[in-house]
Amino acid sequence: MNNKQHSSKEQHKRIVIKVGTNLLTTKQRQFDSKKIKLISNQIIKLKQLNKEIVLVSSGAITLGKGKIKYKDTITSIEIKQATAAIGQSFLITEWNNAFKESGIITAQALLTRLDLTNQISSVNVRNTLLKLLELNTVPIINENDVVSTEEIESSTIGDNDNLSAFVAKLIDADLLIILTDQDGLFDKNPTHVKNAKLIKKITKIDQQIKNFAQGSSSINGTGGMITKVEAAEIATNNGIDVIIANGNIPNIIDKVLSNAPIGTHFLAKKI
């Protein structure tokens, strides 16, 4: 694994970017194509700098619900799988269209925990993703919800935060950027506590840090801040820096890579 301790545009060559569902939806919980375009424009600029980018994108279930006008809260695994299957094809089309004018080709990869942890399949996934990067494409990854069920617990990752960390580990990424609708990790829930303080840098993920993440929830997504901290722990333990930042901030990715004092930076462990 790579040991990357300092952030800079020059140093970070291979980057995994995770985009949460809430970033791709409106306040009315409807899918918003304009937001995909804003994020893709930032990735296009990185590609022009010869960066290798892997995108982990949520949003398939919400997009699928919208397409079939399903308004109820999803309570059954069958509806989750069905809306994921419907939404995934539309989601990859949205990303394809966003990158098309720049000439960037995308590649879809739907993965499960077993794909990433099984010795044989993980090697195949790694080789495929590295070849896709070599071919100058942008792999777009999501969990394969159609086969990852509560009944098949061992194959379920459960959220794209942890999925992004597993992928970053697998391909020896230099940096994992988790974009959300929050400014980062706070010492208290900023939704309910006005004087909550943003934690800008974390060198060790201990129980106190995990306690800070408890209680944070996501309206449309499957995780909250706790899953992002879990993902940060996986990545940093494997020598990968992690930054959790607010994807609604204009040019947030460029600001992160320019060492702007923004978001929460989890420093990689020396390995």
C-alpha cells in the first residue's frame, strides 16, 4: 500500500471520490441532474491534470423511486432491489451524459462485499479497475443491491461509504474523498446543536471520534456520519488519506486538493 501523509494536487494521483445520495437530490427528495453535472465538471478538470479517478456514486434507489413514482418509504428488500435495478440504468446514463461532451468514457461496476474480500474475485476486480484507469476511463461503482440482500448478509456492504473505502484499499488509492451534504465531522450534531465544532484533522480514530459520529442521519442515503468514519478507518489503516467534505460547496474537489482548510481530514497511518 502507498503511504501518503500530505495532501497536494501533485501528490495525489489516484483518487476515489464517493458521492452521496443527498448530493444528487433536491430538498423535495427528487433526483437532480444538474448536480451530477456540477460534480462531473470538477472530475473532468482532474482528468485534464492526468489524475486517475474512480467514482463511487449513490442515488440509484432514489432515482428508481422517482421513475416509477413510488412515494412510500421503502420497507421491503424486494422494493429496494427493484428500485435499485430501475434506477441504476438511469444513474449510469446520467453520468455518461455528463461526461460525454468532454470525451471521457465511463465504465460501470456493480460490486458486493464478496467481490472485494474474496481472494480470487478481489484480484479480478482490482485488475479490471486498474485496466480501466489505464484506458483513461472513469469507473463508476455502486453496490450491487439486486443481489446484496439482508438474507445474504455476508455479501452485503450496506452503504457506499464503506464500499468506497474497500475500493480505495483494493486499488492502492492515494486519497479517498467522501462528499456529503455536511461540512465534515463535528463534535456534536450540527443539526441540533448550534455551537457544534468542526473537527478539521484526525490522526487517530478512537471511540470518542466514533461517538461524535453517532446520531447523524441521512434523509435519503443508507448511512450517516458513522459509516463515513468507518470508511475512514478502513482507508487510513491502509495508508490512504481521507477527507469528508461538503459537496455542495462550489469547486469543493479542487479546494480539497489545494489544501484549503475545509472538511475533516483523516490522516493515513504509516504502514
